[in-house]
Amino acid sequence: MSLYETVVNTGKPYLGPAAESFIARQCKSHLKIDPAALSRPHLKELAKWMEIGGGLIMDSAKAAEMAKKILALS
């Protein structure tokens, strides 16, 4: 399983079926990478943007929890 797939699976309990498109958008818009190119050094920045973006659509505590789990993958 790729790192991107692991991140998507980590985000699914928080984002449901939108996890893949949400995370791909964060990779493309903020990290300026193709989602398939996601690597461990990107996770800190990705976690930051997932918390910010996630906080717009869910409880901020849940967004922070999701970001912490993403960061723990590094």
C-alpha cells in the first residue's frame, strides 16, 4: 500500500467517501505535488493543511485529531 493510500485510509473515518478527493486536493493545491508522489517528508505540511481544510467542514477538534494521525505516519 502506498503512503497516499495509507493517508486516505487514515482520513476516511473523518471525511468518509470524500477523503480521497479532499486529500488529493490538498496535495495538488498546497503541496504542489501529484498525490502519488506523496512521501514522508510531505506529511508535516499535509497534516497542517488537512487540519485547516478539515476545520472548515468538521469540528475543529476532529480536524486536529485527523491531522495528528496523519503526522504520526511520518
